[in-house]
Amino acid sequence: MAPFARPDPPGPPRQPLPQLIAPPGTPPQPLPPPYPDPMPPPKKRARSYDPAKIRKAVDAQLTNVRNAVHTLPPEQFASPTRLGVWTVRELVAHIGMAVTAIERALALPEPARQDVVLLDWPFATVANSAAIDDFTREQVRLHPDLDTYLADIAHRLGEQLDTHPGTRLLATNAGALPLADYLVTRTVELVVHTDDLNAAVPGLDIAYDRQALAACTRLLADALAAKAPGGSTEVRIPPYAVVQCVEGPKHTRGTPPNVVETDPLTWIRLATGRTAWKDALDEARVSASGERADLGALLPLMG
């Protein structure tokens, strides 16, 4: 035995190690398949809303509008609004109509399955503008006493929400949505048109329910992120929402290179076309820094 050689252990003889280098003349072997691509980043989870808080928010904002409408003198209903040819009377009738959309949807057969998500709703409103105008004018004709009209709507809404679960599917203008999700969209209708009413009647100053304003702001901010997905631009709407959007280099820490910041009402006006992007910048109602912070081409989100 050679010096320092270690004897084989008892048992079957050892198998030779496989050759790591093929001997000369061996045909080339196919390369192993490449490593699979890394998993794509997980999709952002959809924002959730507390159904109980949303119900209270809708009820509170509708109450705020009712109380304000009750104080209007008859001649005020003929005042113009920023909504084209609509007067205050058409605007108030439309606010009621936006809430009774739940009642009309509940009267229809329940869809077999949900086919849209909450974030589809903001982009489905433009196509129905003509029908909305016609229906609003019909409500004005049918309900000359708008104070009583809104009071009846509030009462019926409570009964409907007590009767039907939030999972009940509704056939909406956007598609089949659960009642709980559709109720979130009513905060947008109520907050946006409360702002329209305040603009039409100086000094009216209808209050904004905090939860309603928060839900409206968040839904429209998330709609922007859905319309322009990405992580290069951060849009801040304190104290309710922060979203990232727009394709481009994504920051991971520190101050983002592209930042947009504004207050909730200015954001809502931008998202719904009440305020132009350039005007908001010129009037210092929005700040935008970075080469990808210009959101003008993405707004408005709703018609």
C-alpha cells in the first residue's frame, strides 16, 4: 500500500466519479434549459373599503345635501351651474338620481356573475352622459318638490341596504358589481356634486363628510394608477391617498424623483374635469416636480 493511502471501507466497491470534461471525439451535448425568468412582481392588492363606514358616509353626505337644499329659496333653483345648461334644480335632481341608481339596479334581475371590478366604474361614466341628462330632466319634471324628493330617497335607501347584503350583484352602467362596491361609487357622485352645488351657490358651504371625501379621493387616485400603471411618479393627496403611477424607473427609497401633491378637492376637480391641469399648476393648487410629473395628458379620468 502506498504511503498515506487510505484503505477502502468495507462494502461494495466505489463507483468512479462522472467525467466533468468529455473525452476527445464525444459529440456535443445539448445545453440544459436556461433558468426560468424570475417571477413577475406581485400585483398590487385592490384597496378595500369598510362597508359599514361607506354606508354611514353615503348617508351623512346625502343628509348634508338635504339640509342645504332645504334652506334654498325657490328662485335659487334657477341659478346656473358649471355643468353646462343644468341649473341648480337639475343638479339637485341628479344628486337624488345618483342615489336611486341603487334602487333601480336592485329592481333588475341579479347578474349571474361579477364581470367588472370597482376600478372599472370611473371609466364607464362618459358613455352614459346623454342618457343621464335625459333621465335627470325627467326627474325634475316628476319631482317639483326636491326637498321631499331627497327625504324620500334617504328613507328608501336605508330600507334597501337593510334588506340586501353587500354581496348582492347589481347590473350597473359599468357591469355587474356587488352592492358594497357600487355604494363606494355613490360617495364619488355625492362628493363631486356637493362641490358643484357649493360652486353654484356662493356661501352655501355644504360640509363634506370625512369618510365620503376619503373614499372619493382614494377611488379616483387608484383609477389614475390603473390608467397609467408604473412606479416612476408618486401622487400624494394628503391625508387620504398616496399612489404610484406612470411607467419609468421605479424608486425604492428616499424622495421619489417625480412627485405630484395636491389637496383632496383639487384632486377630485382634476379627476372629474372641473379643473384643468394647467390652471391648477398656475394657481399653485398642485405642485409637480420631475420630468414624469406632468399628469395633464392623463386627466380627467371621468367625463
